Amino acid sequence: MTITSSATWVPYDVMTRDWYDTSSWSPDPSTVPYGQSFTQSKNQQRDWERGEYLSTDPTQKRYQTVYYTNQTIYQSATGTQVTWTPYNIMTRDWYDTSSWSPDPSTVPYGQSFTQTKNQQRDWEQGEVSNLGGKRNVSTYNTYQTLSQPATGTQLQGQSVSISPVSQTVTVGAAVTFTASGGQNGYVWGGSSGASGSGSTKAVTFNSVGTVTVTVYSPAGGAYTASNTASATVTVVAAPTATLSRTINSGAYPGNVTLNWSTTNATSATVSGPGFTGAQAVSVPSGSSTLGSLAPGTYSWTLTATNSAGATATSTASATITQAGQTVSISPTSSTVVAGGSVTFTASGAQSSAGYTWGGSSGASGSGSTKAVSFPTAGTYTVTVQSPADTNYSASNTASASVTVVNPTGNVTLSVSSLDFGSVYRDTLAGTPTTATRTVTLSNPGNSTVTVTAIGVSGKYASSSLSLPYTLTPGASVTLTLTFGPNAAIGSNTGTLTVTASSNTATCSLTGTGLAPRIGISWF
């Protein structure tokens, strides 16, 4: 700050803010009783500043001091204060909240008893203002119970029941009914014809149909008449049952047809072989065929039941016998050389016992086939049978005849002589030099023979045969013989000799040798 020599400091004292409130009007009218006149006051203030300022620059100040002046102002007012006063008042005097109880009509006639009923008072409490308003209001109640003597006026009711209430019976049956709940006895009635009194009543039903049985207890004394209890009875006819059987096959495996019929039945069962327990079957009729029955006597029972549970029964029986067996043997006739054997086959057995062999042949044992040896010549029989078992009776006895002969094996030649014709000794083209013939060696006997030697004499030769050679009964072999070019001119004879274990067979051989021919060549 620069101060010139001509500047001076000038004192000042100025108001910076005019009067303003520093408090509210007091006291508040709400704190003064309603309608009461009173004086309110409030405080005010002025703000001041003093010091010196530079004459040449009033914004330049020094020795600044702030101070205040105060005043209190007044005014008249009226109180608005509300005052609250507690209160507790009865809003409703005693009144009934229940009726007199119990009602005389619910107490047995003439019986003394005490009745009671409840009463209530209603109250209200809270605060009330001098202006008539309320606050913190609540209600509550007080109670009392009044009593008085009384006499019952109730006539006792009777609720009668009957047992059984529903029943199905067969005509002619009787049912005993029982009544309960009555105080003055019982009276019976209804379309069944029941009558009389008493707590029980036996009624017999002789006609098919639906009828009723009724009962009630009359009024009297302290009791009114009861309700009428009723029972319904359905009367049905008695059932009938008829069971018959037809034996389709009386021998194992047996086959039987059961036929049944019923009347007045709602269900039926059959018990016995082929049925599981008492097995339900169709009504009013039906049938069932039972097969594969083993030998024995069987019995079945048909039971028919009506809707009332009454039953009727019928029985049937059948006897199944053992089945027969027809056994056959093969072969039935045969011839064999002593020392040989025959195998026989049996068929037709059904028994689990199979087959039993016998006869003069000495055959024995079991099985469907049997090999029998015959060491000695003669005539024999072989027999077979199937023994009985549970299901089959013993079979017939089948037999075979066997003729045993001694061995008669031997060898024979198909011809006793062979003629080979003529052959040339030359070798010219086209001229045969060898003649060939065949002969059959056979065994017509019944036993095997062994060929041990084959010999040919003269200008003849035989085909080779591996020796020893076996010929079984009925067998044969072909031998080939040749007549050659080295034959002598003229007649040539020879013999074929076959030697066997049983005998010797021969065949004579003839042929002619011709002189050589001369060939001529022409030039």
C-alpha cells in the first residue's frame, strides 16, 4: 500500500446489517392453554463496523472493529395448547352372549338340572382432549355367568337297528334277525310275514323272491316311537350239479372227457386228477378232456354253488387199464451153417422194461437186438417179449425159426470141357496165333473153401490167380485159358485142374495145331 503525503485517515462507524431476528416468538401458542391471551417476545440484532479509511482510497481501511446492537420486541397472542385427560367408560351394560344351556328339550323328561348362560359388559378407555378429540383408545370386556334351576322336557328318541341288514338265502332256509336300540320293546313286520315281538326273530323263507323284514320300538313313557329298521332278504333256488364222463380211450395213455351241467348256480368247481385243487369251471355247463392218463381208477367231484353259498355235488369215475404191446422179430426165418450166427431185431415194445430174449436157441438177456450163435446143426427157435410195467401189460411172444446145416463147401467149374478150335503156327499178319477161352470157378456150397492150386497140362496156359484164394458161399471167379502157336501139329489135349480145401475140379481141354503156311512173293 502506498500512502501519499496528502492522504489522511478518516474515522468511520457504519451499520452493516439492519435489524434481524435472532430468536422465534416465545412462548409458542401451543404451549399456552387454549384461548388464553399472553404476550410473545423475540430478540433482534443490528451489525456495525467502525475504524479508519484512507481519504484517497476508501477501500483502504485500518483499525476495523465489528460490534452489535440488540433489541426485544413484543406482541399479543392467544394460547392454542390442547390438553388430554384419561377416561374409562362402560359402553354397553350386561348383555347375553349365550342362551340358557342346556336346553330343557335336551335333558331327559322330568330331570332337574342347572342351566347357565354367559353375559358381557363392554368398556372403552383412552384420553380425551379439551377440544373433544380422543387418542390411545382401546376396548375391553368384563364377563359373568348366570345360573338357574330347570327341569328337562326331552322325550327320548329310539334309534332301532336290525342285523343282518342284507341276506341272500336258499329257499327253505331260516335266518335269525336281531333288533337293538329300542326302549319300549320291538314290533316285527314286513313282506316276509314276520310278526310278534322280542329282540330276536327267526324267519323261514319258503318262496323264491326278494322280501323285507321290519322292526320298530313303539312310543311310551319318556320315549318317542323309534324309526323302522328294515332288512332285505333275497331268496334263491337250490343249486343242482350233474357230472358225467366218457372214456375215449380206456387203455394207457387213457383219454377221458368230463361233461358237467348246473342249475341255479353262480359258480362251480371240479376237483380230481387234471384239476388244480377245486378248480373253477364254467357255469351252467362245460366239458374238459383229460389225456395221457396212466392205468388206475380216477374220481372227480363237481361242486355247484348258488349266490347264497348253498352247494350241490356230483361225482364221476373212470378206470384206465394197461396198454397192450405187440412185439415183432426180424428175421422170422433163417438158415445158417453150423458155427455161424444170426442177429435178430425186436420192435414194437413200449414198456420201460424193454425186451427179454429166450427160446431153444439159448438166447437170453435184453436189448432190442440180439446176436445168436449156432454151433450145431438142427432146428431152433429164438423168442422175444416185452415184460409189463406200470403203463403196459406184457406183450405177445414173437418167435423166429432157425435151420442150422453142416458145412457143404466145394468148388465147381462152369464146364467140364473146352474146345479151342484150330490155330496156325505161322505168324503171318492177320492169322490168329492164340485161342482164348474162359471158365467160371464157383463155390455153390454153404461154407467157405480155399483154392490152393491151379494146374494146366498140354499146350495150354491159365491166367494168374493169387493163391491161396478164398471162395465164400455163392462166390465165383473167372479163369482165362489160352492155346498157343507152339502147339503140335494135329490134335492137342490137356487138363485144367483146380485143387481146393474141399475137393478137386477138372476140365478137359482140346485144340488143333495147323502146319505153317508158305508165303509167295511176286516180282
